[in-house]
Amino acid sequence: LVYGLKDELTCTIALFSCQGSNERILAHQRAGGWAAVVENGYFTLSKGEYLVRIAEVNHVPLTFGGRAVCMIKNILPAILAAAVQQIDIKTIRRSLQTFLPGPAFTPGRMNLFQVRDCEVLIDYVHNTDGFQQLEEFIKQIEAPAKVCIVGCAGDRRDEDIRRMGTCVARAFDEIIIRHDKDNRGRTPEELTRLISEGVSRVRPEAEINVVSDEIEALRFALNRALPGTYIVISSETVQKSIAFVEKLQKESIAERVLVE
């Protein structure tokens, strides 16, 4: 459907794909069009038959070492948006290599923190596709334990909420359900039931804890965590959660200084 929109437009058309061998991309290149693809591990920009490598995917911080496919999909159109505006290749390359994921540039979008002996990822993931992308990312993470604090908005179809639970169950060892301050028309009990039903589709034996408050859920997860645990929270109050983990980071640093 999206690809078909080009036939109704009179502006410059630029296509992108994670696959350089995509037939639509190849046809577009033969016709002299703009395209951005991943080819041989590199973000590659083309205008017709002219190709230029922008940067190695694994060396762009926003890709988390090439593991965050959702970010790769975001970077490709960003490259095109810059190129069609005549921004030079060196600037595009430098921007990709120096744009760091974190609360300063991308608050609520895969913000990773070292807290005590654990890693905490804060993300405003709130729909089915987002949880599917998160599942693919987490499967590539090596950690002795993976914990997800999952919550979702109530204005989703029942089946969508169940699918979010299924994605979480496939990727994480431990599941904690939290609730939004505004559940958008559903009760906390209803959301808990639907997420739990999704979890039970693939892991009926899974232990599920319910801690409604977002900050208390984070505290609960950290207090139980083994060293090296990877904790992900699908956050509603992003800035509040960021402030909480940053406070814990400072306290941890202060404790180490006192010990030394």
C-alpha cells in the first residue's frame, strides 16, 4: 500500500530497504532514482547507478552494534531525507557516527543505563509492532536473566494486547505487569488478564508479577535482579523513569567512592 502511493505523487521518490537485492529497489535504481539500502553490512546510498557507502551498520551507535533492526529501518529514510536536501556525504556520515542513543537525543527510545550490576533499557514501546521489534532485539542480547516490565494502553484491540504479551513471553525470562496512569477505557485487571493470556499462549508456566506503579515496578525488578540482569521497561512516564534510574546511578557511584 505504501509503495503504491508513489504513483499518486509528483515529487522526488526515494525508496529504502534493508535488502539491497530488493527488486523494487533495483528497478528504481535502473530508472535513475534515489535509494538507500543495507548492502554488505554498510548503509549504502544510490542515485541511479552511482553508489556510495555511508557507514558500516555495526559502527553506527543508534543500531546498538547492528542488533536494533528497528533503528536500521529508521536510519535508512533519514539518510535519504538528508541526501535529497543536498547535505554532503561527509556530514551525513559524521552525524550517524556521533548521534548517540540516550535521554539527551532520543528520550524514551531505547535508553540504556547501567544501574548497580544490571542494565536497564527504558523505551516507550506501546504497540504490537513495537513489541515485535523489541522481541527481535532482546533475542540478540546475552544476559544471565532478562526481565520485562510490560504495560500497554487500553485503546488497543484485545488481540493486539494479547500479542504484546506473547512477544514478551518469547523474549524474556521474567515478566512484570505494570499499569498506565490513564488506562484509556480499560481497568487494570482487564489489561492484566489480556497480557497474561498472551503470555500463556507460549509459556503457560511463566511466573507473572503485577506491580501497577511504574517506578515501584522498576524498584521491584532491580531489588530481585541477579548481577548482569537485563531489564526492559515499556514506559509511560519516560522522564520520571529516567530520573529514577539516574538517581540510582548517582547513589551507586557515591557508594563505591565511600568504599574506596
